[in-house]
Amino acid sequence: DEQDGLYAHWIRGLKDGEPVDELLVNASISRVFTASEEWDKVLETAKSPFMEVVISNTTEVGLSFLEEDFQANPPVSFPAKLVGWLYQRFLFFNGDPSKGVVIIPTELLVDNGKLLQALCNQVAAYNQAADSFIDWMNDSCVFCDSLVDRIVPGHPSDSEQAILEERIGCTDQLSIISEPYGLWAIEAQKDWVKEKLSFCLVNPGVVIAADIGKFRKLKLHLLNGPHTFACGLAILCGFKTVSESLQHQAFKVYLKRLAYGEIIPALNGEGLAEAEAAVFFETVLDRFSNPSIEHFWQNITLNYSSKMKIRNMGVLQDYYQKKTAVPEAMSLSFAAMLRFVQYHREHEGKYFGRLQGQEYEIKDMQAPALQKTPEESVEEYTNRVLRDEQLWGIDLTALKGFQESVAKFIHLLEAGQALSLLENKLPMEESL
């Protein structure tokens, strides 16, 4: 409010390999209400015929159910607040079907629209709301699943802020930096929804589709997946940030072989074309290379083994269903993970590894299960760990040649520098 709803948005990074430096002043906010103090004003907006879209970003925890009165002043949970607002609109317009709204949650949960709708129905049922209102909420309103993908590091540093304020000619306490890439995929089966979401016409990053499953698959397997596959190896190579590692040709070649040679062929089919996936990964390489964003590999290793299970075990299985060759980039990545999580000491439930004389923390609750005992050979160790279905959801030793390849790369990682291994042992195939 003190800044009249205005703030600067600095877009910095790479697009199609070219640098982007764009500074916008965002003027999309007209008013700000605090629900705890101005709930009556929030409810008053429900009476406006011009209100057509409700967007939420309450964090994943915000999409939860509480046993409470949705007509409280205000309700505590977001679903109850939303039901209270919708009820006011239903009453004011006498249940007019044309006054339903499009509701788009952006919380990072799969099927977030379906979840929010289910929570709203749960709130309504708990409060014994009239069937006519519940029918209106479900039939006249549309709850859309959505997926948001954009890296927003936050407020500029002091030096960046000084440059920004010089460019816009005023002070700004709300300025923010983002990468150029931005995707907002919104799932909607009804044609009239697109008319309501007219902002999609002016931003190519907004996609409205009957099924956004492929966008979720692309993000999971070609953005999050490579991050998880590569983080241990990057640290073993001595890289601190993602952008730093992309400056080294051998590491970039490894990522390309991982994506183009192994992940994308595994994803091919089931509504996702290989060419489409390849175009998406080109944007990922630009994003990984962005020098304006400090994305630390060490941070990506949080819950390393569980991320590997959730993000990458499915695509590893899909690869084996379509290919006969052992996926060497994947097996090297797996070997690097097992090397990274080896700890030399434990203190108060925390585990610490050592690399080139420097200590680092291993933030993985499965670290004890992944620890190699002094009595085990590498082959015995990999055979034990890879067949543990509790860790991976499947017996990885059943994948022909995978365990042997992982063991081979662990030997090589223990024998020498990881970076020289990339340069000499994992060259890019000419066909890729």
C-alpha cells in the first residue's frame, strides 16, 4: 500500500543462449486486504460482478482441512475462507450460474485444483451447507489444477538494488529478481475458462490445456530429475553452483548425454514426443547456465536418496523397458550419490562427509543404510544397497548390468578426480 501497489521485477539470465536483462514495474495490484483485520472488505469483493478469477498461493500446508465455521470472522484455514467468500457470492447473486468463478491454486502439489475442491466440499459438508450452494460451488465454479515453474531467488543484493533503483528512479522495498523462463500450466476442460483467463493471450508462458500431465512430467524428469542425478557428481567435481558447473564443457556434455541419450528416450511416447522434450531441455540448459542465480549443488542434496527414488527411479525403469544398453550417465550419477553420502563421522544425529580435506554435511535420513562397511567390497556394497526395495521402491540389481556399472564407477571415483573421469570415461556419443 505504501508503494501504491507497485514493485520492480528484474528479469535476468539467458534465453536461447542470449543474455536477457529486462526491468519491469508491476502494476497489477490494485488493493491489499489483511484477512485477519479486514475480512468484511474481503467478503465485499464477492459481490462484484467483475470478480472472475481466484488465485491462491498459501504454500502446501495451507491446503488442509480444519473443523471450523466458514462464516467466522475470519475462518482460520484457506479452504474455509474460500468457502466463506463463495457463499457470500452465492447469496448475493441468488445462485446465478453465470456468477461462478475460476479458482486456480498454485501450491506445489499434484492435482492441487482437485485437492482444493475436495477440501472446500469437506468444509461445506462439515458446516451442513445447503445442497443448492454445494451444487453451485461445484457446477458453476471451476477448480483448475496448475503447475508453476520459475526460479525467483528473491530480493536483489545491496549492490544489485542500488543499480535497480538508479534505473527506475526511486526506492523500492518490494523489488524482486527472476529468471527469464516462466511456465504457468493451467488445466481446464471447459472452453469458456480460457475466455475468463484472458491474461494467457499476452504471455506465452501461460498455457491452458485439457491435460497438463506432460508439463508435470517434463518438469519432474528434465528439470528436477537432472538436478538430482547430477548434484553429487557436481560436488565431487569441485563445483559449488549449478551455473559454475555449466561453464565446464565436460560436465555440460555429461548433462546432455544424461538427458538426450537416456532420460528423453525413456520418456518418449505416452503423449510426450522426443522432439518436444528436447526443446524443453534446451531451456533447462539456459536456466542451469544463468549466472544471475546462485543455485548451490549442496542445497540440492537435501533428502538425496528420497529425491532419487521419487524423481528418477521411474525413468530408469522406463529406460530399461525401451533400451538394452546400460545407461552409463545414470549409473555414474548413482555411483556419485553413493560416494557423496559416505560419512566419516556422526554428531548428534548429523552426518559429515569429507572431500579434499573439506567437511560437508549429509542431510539424508537414509545415510546409515547407505554407509559402506569396511568389511564390504564395492561389489558386495552395491549389491546390498541396490537390492534394497525400501530405499528405491524396486530391486535395482534386477536391471541388467546396472549394479556392475555403478560398482565400476565407484571404483573410478575412488581412484581419481571426478572431473577427469567425465573428460576421459564418459564422452558424448556423436549421435547425440
